[in-house]
Amino acid sequence: MFFIPIIGIIMSFGTIIVAIITITNYLLKKRLIQSGNLSPENMEAISKNFTSFKFDNLKWGLILLFAGIGMVIIDQLPLETIQNFHLPIGIELISVALGFLIYFFYMKNKEE
């Protein structure tokens, strides 16, 4: 299983990048608000961005939850079926897709 170190490296750098982007976005918005030169449209866009952030967290939470469920399902499979390379990948992709679909239908119902 040579994927585990690769996934670990990607997740480590991804976490660092997301943290840096979040901090810089916060500092930029803070500086814009403190400058006081914002039009009402810009203020609405900034406040709207803050309220949509909680749904972004919901999306990633659902995706990671279903990815974890897929990994648990793969772990419970017999060793003979895991040696078939396509089955574990398919299970993981289907479980992540279910997380995306649940988020999509939740947001679609929330808009209505």
C-alpha cells in the first residue's frame, strides 16, 4: 500500500495551504472593513461570504464522513477481494460521491 504515505503528504500540505488561505482571507476582509471605504454592495458580499462559510464546512464534513465510511467498509472486506485493485477504489469513490450528493440535495432543499 504505497498510497498511504502519498495521501499523508497531500493531506499535510493541503491542511497547511487551507489554513494559510483562511488566515489571509480573514486578514484581507478585516482590513477592508476597517478602512471604511466599502460600498453597500461590497459589505453585503463580505457578510454573505461569512454566512456561506458554515455550509462549506458542512460540505467538507459530509465528504470526509463518507470517505471514512468507505474506508471502514474496505477494511471489513476479505483480503482476497482487496487484492482486486478496482473494488476498493470504486467503494471509496462511491462513498465520497454519496457525501457530495447528500450535500447537494440538502442545499437544494434549503434554497426552496
